[in-house]
Amino acid sequence: MIIDILRKLTGGHHPSRISKLSPEEQFAEIIKAVHPVLKQAGYTKQGSKFRKLFCPNVALIQFQRSRYNDKYDIRFTINISIISAALMQYLGALEDLKKASEWHGHLRQRIGSFDPLATDKWWKLDDNSDAQSISKEVVQLVTDCAIPFISDHSTDEQLLAYWKSGKAAGTTEFQREQFVAILDK
């Protein structure tokens, strides 16, 4: 209770960590750290979402915050999504791909899927977090895994080959078969 009162007086920081960044500020710093890497790779930023047009398809790298966050604790992960313009048009799902969100994706993965253990990777930011180390880890994963994966799966031909191989990240088997049938014409 005393800690909570002191946190209110210190702007949400634990009294012993007043000089450190708040979890919200740490999250902003992580987004700021990854932005130049993604900008150089051709992505544009919109909040915590980065978009790249692979005419006519779209790729997204989106930082997802947990719904259980509060001002003392922020958890986040990174979602990767590739949206096929042909599939969107055929399915009538969304007319303007510039308005697409990660969940519109036909190929969707979380950043943790690149781990050999394929874990669902979430980072936690609080008064004791080392935002600099987390930033380095995030930038490395985005650079080494997310950007190459998207580049290798950004066209309909690449998506079709991926789904024909039996892989179905972010989709059900029914969706995978449906996508193959639509694109394999």
C-alpha cells in the first residue's frame, strides 16, 4: 500500500527507480529503436504498426500489447502478417489494403515462432526492466527473422508455394486449402 502511494507521488515509478523510464516510456523507446531498421527496409510506421507494400500485397509487423497491461506492467509481443490482395478481393474481405490490420493477414506468425522451441514470446516491461537489452533483442529478431520471412513470402506465388508445402501458419487447414484453391488458378 505504501509503495502504491509512493508510486502515485512519483508518477507511477517504484520509489527506488525514479530515474528509470516508466513501462510506457520503455515501450515507446523500443518502438523508436526498431523504427529506423524497418524504415530502411521500406516499412512505414503507424503507431505500433509497420507496413510495407509489396504491390499488390501488404506486409505488417505489429507490436501487440497485452489486454492485461496497466501503468506498472506492460507486456507485448510482435505479430507478423502478410495480406494477399488477390485473396482479399476474391473473399471480399477488405477493399482498401492500406487499412488492413494484422488480423486480416492470410499468413500470420508471432515473433516467437522463429525460436527453435516455437514459444509464444512476450516481453515484460516494468520498473525493473532493461529496456535497452529488450530493444536490442527486438531489433535483432525483426532484422534476422521477421524481415527475411516476410520477403520470402510476400508474393502470391511465394504464399502459394508455402501453403502447397502443407504449412499453414496463422490459418486453419480449411483456410490453407481454400487459399491454395483460389491462388492456384
